[in-house]
Amino acid sequence: MSIIDFIKRRKDVSCQESDGINSAIQLINEFKNRTFVFKGTKKKYFGLSQEDLVIKLQEEMDNMLVLYRYTTNIKKYIDKKGVAHAEIKLYGKVSGMSRYNPLDIEMLIKTEM
């Protein structure tokens, strides 16, 4: 648990990292009755349902000119009101090296209240 999670009184914080986007799709399917915020490379969408989010994510990936190798960071927690939340960060890397590359992208998915 980080200091930010402690200050915001979050409970049961769990973080995981994996290659590919399969774990992100699986987590999105766990929160079927919730709405999501999706920040892609160009636009930001609010109030997306689970089906719409998967469609927007697929459209975003299809519009890329470069093939990316995706890494998924997932953070699940329960806020101080007892509601479960999730934050998903998708990192797309062009090269296998860990250096900065201007073609690398980052997409963010969060659950709404």
C-alpha cells in the first residue's frame, strides 16, 4: 500500500502486472454493472458500459499504425465507502528496450462511482 492509498483510506489494495491485455479484459468483465472512464491516445470517454468500453478499446488498438507490445498494470481497491474500484493502465511499447521512445503510448481505464 502506498502513502496515497493510506491517506485516501483505501482498503484491500492489490496490484498486479502482466503482459498483454487479457487480464485487463478479464477485469473489465468482472465489473459488468459499473461505468468506466477510458482515456485513449486522443480522446477521453466518460460513462462507458462494459460492452462499449471493449469496443472503444478495440477501435483504439485497430487505429494504431505501429504494432505494440502491451503491458497491463492493474490496481484493485475498496474505497472508504466500501465500494470496489479498479484502475487499469495499458502501456504500449514499440521496442524491446526500456529506454524512452516517443512512439510509446499509455491508456488508462478507471471505474466511476
